Amino acid sequence: MPHTKNDKFRLGLVQTACAADPNQNLAKAVWKIREAASRGAQIVCLEELFRSEYFCREENADLFALAEPVPGPTTETLRALARELGVVIVASLFERRAAGLYHNTAAVIDADGALLGTYRKTHIPDDPCYYEKFYFTPGDLGFPSFETRYGRIAVLVCWDQWYPEAARLAALGGPTVLFYPTAIGWHQHEKEQHGAAQRDAWITIQRAHAIANGVYVAAVNRVGVERTLEFWGSSFVAGPFGEILAQASTDKEETLVVDCDPRQVEEVRRNWPFLRDRRIDAYGPILQRWGE
Amino acid sequence: MPHTKNDKFRLGLVQTACAADPNQNLAKAVWKIREAASRGAQIVCLEELFRSEYFCREENADLFALAEPVPGPTTETLRALARELGVVIVASLFERRAAGLYHNTAAVIDADGALLGTYRKTHIPDDPCYYEKFYFTPGDLGFPSFETRYGRIAVLVCWDQWYPEAARLAALGGPTVLFYPTAIGWHQHEKEQHGAAQRDAWITIQRAHAIANGVYVAAVNRVGVERTLEFWGSSFVAGPFGEILAQASTDKEETLVVDCDPRQVEEVRRNWPFLRDRRIDAYGPILQRWGE
């Protein structure tokens, strides 16, 4: 029977460490996607900027060479793989849009190999060792949803996860799942003092996006130590009432395979009808920078 | 030395069970506020609709008799108490604004007894045994902050706590603390199956408001069984990175007294500068009901 809108589907979250060589990372991603598909995953999401080490740890104009067009070589490889395996692939890429114009972009490839579209990271951080404002122009594609063969999904990227506005805007497009490809980690010098609280806040705010919007949230983070950054993994899927359905370790490569049921979204929203009561007439000042 | 803007201040959260007699509840509130003040509390918040049992469990027009003007008798009593003790009082009241026009309103009384202003609950629930849409017109006062003697605060009420928009809008007014007077509990028949997840979601989403906005969150809930509803208490204060600083039990009357430091808000926001990067140019569709 063909897959219908209310049928369950199976997510695959690929948590890996990245090597210096982009081709090695792509080969690993292909292998991991095959493995996830063999475990029944139908929508597979890779971590943020999976083709390289987290280059934003320094401001270095030579590193723009890591960027590529989208569509481009990586999406070509992944489109062929998606078609072969019959899986949807969500891939986070360093997009070269034009000379001097780059984005942190997620490509959504359907199970027939079609590039359904892209999302460009809306909120760009700039913190010590996360110098993303140097590399990425803030996204200008809004918060689209993508109707894939197996389910309707939206993608947000890393720093977006701290913004309830982004989750809400994506959720209003009707996805069953919000994906968050991510590259977040500890500064090794502050891990002991602040590490547990940082990771906990990161999980908590994303679980809250699931709760506020009655959607599944799938966060896909990298692991491994890259110079002074220790990426904390902990990739997870939360159900539409915020419950953790599966979670990976902080330090190992792992692929989570998790079922996702659109009927559960229906059920949770019937019992917790938050969308019914949004006061859109009262939210105007949310478009302001500050209250004064 | 007079209290200055950057000085710490001490919150008091009064978690009680309510009796059928409104005067008995007021007497208890006065006693509990005195007790909190004796423990050094400077801003004391009562639970939602503390003057009565949770009457919204049924739709009964006779119960509009519980309402009163604001300012009115209860604020008069609490203003005198605030002045006597030198404490700020946040009191949730059933406001009669005009014949046939009622609100679920929080009054903020400064430490000199002045009524600084009111907030009217923006999001009104309607669920089995929480028939609030029958009683309350949705609030029309926006999301104000109040500059009290000890600190700048904002108040949201119960169902508002499920809306990230409300927390953000209140936070943009610059408060150090968001208070949530609340009356939330378990339906006894579903407590065993869903109770833990419901309470956990309630805590999680409010901690997320603290994280997203870099503010303290103080939730003040009632306890006790009223017919088929079992209010789950669990009043708590979260710090500006979402960490739980104190939490009350699910079934006992308790007053939490918790220090709150505006410098901690400054510190957290310097390290997690979420407010810097809000994409107000991209948030327009948040004023829409749905994405299509």
C-alpha cells in the first residue's frame, strides 16, 4: 500500500564526528544513511555542516572554499542515494549563493531523489569559536515546510533552536516533525562548571518547542573534539508533548531510528489545544526589537 | 541604603489549598504573606484566583457573584498589608469590569501600597472542568512590566504559560522576573496514565521561557483536591538559564522564598545573547492564525 498522510513514518538521526577531509565525511554520511535505511528509517537527517569540521571556530576567508552551490555536488550525490534507497534526506550544507554571499542551508531531498527545496538558517550566532556571522548571511527563505513522500517536515538549524518564534513559524506550516541539524558543544575550559546546565537548557528549550506546537522535534548534533570544542552529541527525538523518545550519547557516533505518528500530533493537539487560543491580535509588538 | 535596580531581591511564592469561603482564603493569604515577609520575601505572589475554589470547573452564572472590581475590596486589604509590611504583592483576582464583562486579572501592588497596575489574562482556556471562556473575556492590556520598589516584574496567568509569544512579549518590557499565578491540576481519572507527563511538560515549557528570554520565572500553583480536580502544586522558581532554584511539593501548602539577582540576568544574556539575534524582519507571519 502506498504511504498516506496519516501513516507512521520512521526517522533516522545520524550523529557523527567529522574528519578534516570533506570527502571522507561525505563517504561516512552515505554509509550511515544506508545503515539507517536498512533499519527502516524513511526520513534521515544529518548533523549541521556534516561535510566538514566546524570551520566557524575561526574567521578565515580561505574557508569559504568549503562552500558549494545548492543544488550542487553534495545534493547530486545524496539525490542519487535517496532515489536508490527510497529515503528522504535532510542535509545541512555550506551554500555558496554568489561570490561573497553564503548561507548555512539545509536541503530536503525527497525519496524519489527530487530536491524539494531548501531552508536557510535564520538566526546566525557569533560567540567565541562560533564565528558564524563571518560566514553566513541570515536566511531569507522564511520557515517552509516540505511535503515528503513519508511526511510533512520542516527544518531549522542550530542557533534557531533558541528562538520560540522560529519553532512557531515553522509549525504554522503544518509539519509533523521539526528537524534541527546542529553543531553545539562545550568549550573545554568551561565544561566542568557550566556543561551540564548548557546541555540541559539545549534539551529543555527544544522539548518546549514540541510542547508549545504539538509537533515532534528531532535534534541531530555532532560529536567529537575539534581543537577546543567538544561537541556534545545528545541527539534526540521528542514527541509532541515534549517527552524524550530516544536520545544518543554525548560522545559516540550513533544513529537513532525512531517512529513518528501523525495521529499522535492530532491526539495531543486535541487534548492540549494551544493553537486554538493564540492571540494573534495581541502579538504585534513581537515584531519590535525591544519594549521601549 | 535604598534598594537600587541592580540589587538582589527576594521572592515569596505562596502555594495554598483553597476553601469554599472566600473570606477564609483571604485571611489565609494575609497570614501567608506576613509569614513570607518575616522570611525576608520582598515580592510575594499568590496563586491564581486565590480567593475562591476553582469555580471554572462548572459553567454557572451564579458564580459571577464571586467577582469584584479591581481596584476593590481585595486590593484595598492587600494594599494596606503591602504598606504595613513594605512588600510588593501580586494578586490574581476575578475582576468584574462591567455588567457582563469579567476578566482573570492580576493586580500588582507596590511596597508603599500603591496599585501599580493590572494585567488581564490574555489566553483563556476551555477544557473539561476548566471552562474559563464562559467567565473571562480575553485580556486587553497587552503584556506590561511593573517597576516595583524591589525590581521590575511582569505577570502572566496560567494558560498564558503555554504560549512562548506571551513570555517573549512580557520579556521585551524588561522585567527581571515573569510571574505565573496558576491553577493547574490533574483530572483524577487520568492522573495515573498522564499525570507525570503533564506536570513535566508544564515545568519544561516555563523553564524554556526563562531560557529563551534570560529571565527568572516564578510559577505559583495551588494544591488540594476540589471535586474531581487535584491541583498539582509544584510551584517553582527557575533562573535565567532555566535551572530550577526551588520547587514546592505536589500536595502541601508551602511558601518558597527565593533570591533573585538582576546581575544574573545581565550575566546570562551576555553569554547567551539570544536577544541580539532576533529576526524581527522575518517574524511577520507569527501574526497569522495558520500557514495557509
